[in-house]
Amino acid sequence: MEHELIYNEYAGWLLEHEELLSKLKQLDSLLLFRFENVLNVVDHLYNKLIDDPTYNEDDHDNFSFGFHYLHTQVEEIKKILVNLYNNDYLAMNVDAKKVNLLLNTIDFQHELLDLENYDAQSMEQLLNFETLIISKLTNKEKIDETLYKQLDDMSLQIFKRLNIEYYPIDSIFLEIADELGIIKE
């Protein structure tokens, strides 16, 4: 098989992160919701690879991109779980909306890093915002709705200034899941 290594990596990754993914599922966590479509598509494509001779290069590309995204998301969640919540899944889940604010900020940073016309000023804005959110989470301070709006406004301004159309990865994978006929009701 041409791309066997990445599929073996995925199988190992699933085993390694079984506890985290299972706990997030048990808690019906908003943290899982942020990448649930990606996970469903990647799982489907992994199984398709094994069972279906129609598996093709587009499937592989979607699998590879989705797995990379899952890996990144889970690594960020693990860091947050350890550094801010002392491995307390329940406490992290109680703050899931706030943690998602932090993760969205990090997602926007990754989006900027992927650009050819990298913008240091925009990255600095996002890094400062990330520091603010981490500080508030660490100190158990209130994160009010104005901060969510602030990130929305900041990201819209950045993407408009850089002439970028931003599509959240999970939304893209929702469309892929729909095309594959695997959307769970």
C-alpha cells in the first residue's frame, strides 16, 4: 500500500488517545464537537481504506489533512488539560466554551502561519489575545461575551485585510461527511 505509514500512525494515535477521546465523548463535550466531523470522516476513510477498493487519492488527501488537524487539536487539548486543569477532565469540560475560545485563537494563528503573505502584526494580536485567555483561565477569572466578540471582530479584520476567506475545518469536513453520506442524526 502506497501510504501505509500514515494509516498505521492513525491506528496508533487512536490507541494512544483513546482515554481522552472517550472521556470527551462521555462528557458530551463541546471540545469534541469542535472536531467531531473531522473525526467521523477520518474514521470512515480509514475503514474505507481497509474494506473498499474504490478508495482513491482524494480520500487519502482528506484522510491525511483530517488526521493532521485531529492530531493538532488533541495535542492542544492535552496541553490545556495538563497545564491549566491538572488532568481534571470534568473541570476542563465545565470551561469547554472558554477553552474553545482559546483553541479558536490558536486555529487562527495556524491559519496565518500557513499563508505566503505572513503578517507579523496580525500574529502578534492573536498571540496577545491567547495570552489574555490563558491568564484568565489560569486565574479562574470570568471570560465574558465581549471577548468572544473581540476574537470574532479581530479575526474578521485580519482575514479581510489579508484578503482571505476563512472556512473552519470542521465545516469543511461536515460537507465531506455529507458527500460521503455519513452524517449522524
